[in-house]
Amino acid sequence: MASLLEVKDLAFHYMHGVDVFRGVSFAVEKGQMFTLLGPNGAGKSTLLNCLAGLAAPSEGYVKLNGEDVGRFSARALAKHIGYVRQHISVTYGYTVREYLVMGAAPRIGMFSTPKQEDYERVEEAIADLSLQKLADRAVSNLSGGERQRVAIARAIVQNPEIILFDEPTSALDYGNQIRVMRTMKELTERGYTVIMTTHNPDQPILLGGQVAMLKADGTLAVGDADSTLTSERLSELYGTELHLVFVDEVDRVACVSSKL
Amino acid sequence: MIKDGKKRFSAEDETVEGKKQVLLSVILIGCAIVVVVLAVASLCIGRYSVDVQTTLAILASPLTHADASWTVNDYNVIMNIRLPRVLAAFLVGAALALSGASYQGVFQNPLVSPDILGVSYGACVGAALSILLYMNTWQTQIFAFIGGLITVFVTVSIPKLMHRHTNVMMVLSGIIVGGFMSSILGLMKYVADPDTQLAEITYWQLGSIAKVNFDTLLYTAPVMIVAAIVLVAMRWRLNLISLGEEEARSLGVDLKRERGVIIVAATVLTASAVSVAGTIGWVGLIIPHVTRRIVGSDNKRLIPTVILVAAAFMLLVDLFARNISGYEIPLGILTGLVGAPIFGYILVKQRDVD
């Protein structure tokens, strides 16, 4: 049977020939937590755009349930794939409620407006992510951490099979990073498939699940986070000496660098 | 942390959107009452004034077939001079503000107005050309309409030719085409016969609905109403498109098609408004801003409200234009005098909030 999402020999280069990434292959199964780990410039965001059907790969393919994502209409794809971006910029003063109901868009016709059931789903998502206090504030006035929670809530309203996260923690303080990762893990427990990009090797260790280690010239390794992440591979990926050490207090390995 | 929303979800939350809808209905009814009052006032007040009772009786006469208790002059002033003018004020105001709000949503830019695509200038060039060619009124309307549509086509084509489909490029393209069109208009005024044509072109350019009659409305109103219905039906899509290209696409918006339909409908409205009343500035820019302060940014509520607020504004401005002095002041001048300070105030307030 076909994987939920299959990426094969994917490459993306600009018209003037500069490679963003190439030779990327991996498969994502339903309900998995899948981390795309790589240094800056490995093309993680572009790769995510290819998965979301927003960018057309130069070579290779991305198949959703066995069908090329390029063949889906925007609306059909939005029923399967949700996208939580790194930064949310909103030009107008939409309130959190008004913003969240936009997640229902794939189910709403071109000449129609949201129905009662869509607003009910918004209230559920508000309760899910404890956004009650923010619900009537303008999204544009929220902090980075609050916006990230609102974006996740909108993905829940959208209710796709797969939720993509582009560097969801990069703009957040440490506490908010941990909270967002906890939320992502809970999403997988509810049956969502979560694919996220990060340059922080501690995150796939914390989240578990699957990891693809990405370099600009191809995939370094793919597999279980526990077995795939090794000191040697991480050192190669980031071009600096890194060590995985077991920390008794928290009962897990952590990635640390050698002295400067 | 995710809690189980389904269990915590209470009946109380259900009414949040419901309450907003009730509030919107109250606002819309309030605006509609203001529009009706202003319309009746516009019919009664003027150099030849008619009392309210007679005005209403005249208005109802095609239905009631009541015996005429009014003079022929009363009837002519109300039905043939002021009524088309009131309808024109309503349609032109609503069209400009509705297209302004739509452009603002579609280009994610609150500083955009119908002028930005150059439609107003293009329509003006069309009208001026027809005046230079000694054409009659309805031909002038059609030329204005064609001029507006051609301008939009050029404005939309420039980013396509450059393979740069960004919103900023579209706005820049509008400025280029608008500037070019207003230069052509200047050239036309330069070659126009100063005794006859120049005055007519200048009058058109300043904006007025003094010469509107039922024939003019018969050509333009149906087109305007169809375009307005399309925009009202797609009002919630404006929210999605205003999030930006990538966000809209990942929410399943068929961006090319939906944005195209909205731009065409908004442009038809602007071109029609210009062909009825010349260039009346500021309405398309400030009315959406003022209305956002009343009902918020959600286009689902904004779009219907904008129509009535703009109609009320236009009726009020026209009432002033006719009665403030012995001479009639062109509408474009009054909307500029009122609009510019209001917009300045909004910008200052906006900065306070930021």
C-alpha cells in the first residue's frame, strides 16, 4: 500500500541553475511525527513548500496517497494538508475567532460564508488550545508564542490529515518552544500526521518519531530518531563537533557541542 | 497543551458569532434608516424646495395613481431631476467604496483605492476622447467604460509580462498606468476647444452627478448591481486572499481565479461609477477605513456595511454640494476636502495603536 506521503529523488533548483536541495527521499506514514532536520540553507522551507504543493519540484515527485500533489487542486490539497508557518503576518485587524474560522475554507464554497458548524469547530479549537482569553483580540496584536498557538488552532479547524510546521519554534523563547513541541506530540496522539522542520537536533530527540537529516546535496539519513541520530552524523550534518550524551536527570540523550 | 475541546465546549460559546450577526443587523438597519432619511431630505431640499408630504406622495404616485395635489414643477423636480440624482449618489458612493474595500482586501494593502489600478483616469480619458469627437452623452458613458476596462487590462498585464506576479508590482503598475493616463488627459485638455470642450472635460474630471438622468442610470445601474452582487457573495473570500498568496493557497483558495473575479467585478464598479459621475476621489479609500472602525475588519461584515455607509456619505456630500452656496460645488472637490483630513486623522490614530 502507498505511504501517506512519499518523497522520491526530489530536487529543487532555481531557473538560473542554483540547487536549493537535491536527492531527497523519504516516506511518511499516517500518525507519524516526522522531523526534517538540517542546517540553515539545506532548503528545508522550500522542501516543505514542495510537500504543500506551493512549489513545484524541479526533479522527482511528492505523492499523497499515491497521487502526485501537483495534480491536486488547491482546495483538494487543503483538505489533506495544513500548514503552520514560522511567522504569521496579518494586514488587517482580524480577531482570533475571525482568523480561526478561515481554517474551514477548504469546506466552504467560493460564494459562501462559514456555517454554524464551522463556528462550533472554532470554539472547540479555542478550548483545545486554551485560547479563551485571546479569542476576541486582534491576531496582529498577539505575541509570537500566542500567534503560534493560534496558527495551530487554525490547523485544527482545518482538520487535515497532515499538518506541516515550518520552524515552529525558531522565534520562540525556551518555555514556548517546549509547549509548542508538546502540542505537536499531542496532535500525533490524536491521529494527525505532523511534519516539521528544525535546525535544532534536540527537538527530534525530544519528539521521537522519524527524522530525515537533510543536507543541500541530499538526504544524509532517514529513520527512527533514536537510532538515526548519532554523534558522527550530527557532526557531519552541521560541520562541527557534536556529541550525544545521556543525561541521567532527565532520562534521555541530549546533543551538546564540544568546548568552543 | 491540548485539552479535549469537545467536552468543554458549552452552549454559551455557540452564541458568539450569533451575537455579532445580531449586532451587524442592527448596524445595517440603522445605516439603512440614515440612507432613507438622507434620500428623502435630498429630494425635498434645494433651491426649489418641496415639503416632505408632497415629496412622498409624488414618489408613491406611480403605484397609488392618486389625484395630483402637486404642481407640474413639483413633479418634475422630484421625479426627473432629483430622484435620478439621489439614485446616482447612492450607486456611485456604494460602487466606489465597495470596489475600494475589495481592492484593499485583494492587494492586502489598506492604502489602495480604485484609483490605484488607474481605472478612474482611464475612464476619464475615454470620456474626454468622446467629448473631443463631439459624441453624445451615452456614447461618452460607453467610452468612459471602455477606457476604464482597457486601463485595467494594461495594469494587470504589466506584472504578467515581467513574470512578477506580486501585489506590490500590481500597485506599481497601477501608478504607472494611472500617471500615463492622466498625462494623456492633460494632452486632451490642451488640444480641446477652450470655449466648449475644455469646460466639459474639466467638469467631468472634477466629478459631479448634476447631469445624471434616468437614461444614464439605465445603461450603468444593471451592470453595477451585478458586479456588486458578485463582490457581496465573495466577501468572505476577501479575508482569505488578504492573508497573502501562500496562506490563501494553503487554505485551498484558487487564487488566480478568485482574485481575477474580484478584480474584474471591482473594476466594472469603478468604471461604471466614473462613467456616471467623473472622478470622485477619496470615497473608495476612506469609507472602508471608517467602516472598519464600526464593524471590524472581517469582510463578511465590512462589505455589506460599506455599501450603506458610502451611500449615506455620498448623499450627504451631494446635499452640501447643492445647497452650501449659490453655485453647485463639484462633488470631487467636497469629497477631497472632507476625505483628506479624515484619512489623516485615521493614519495618526493608527500610529497610536501600533
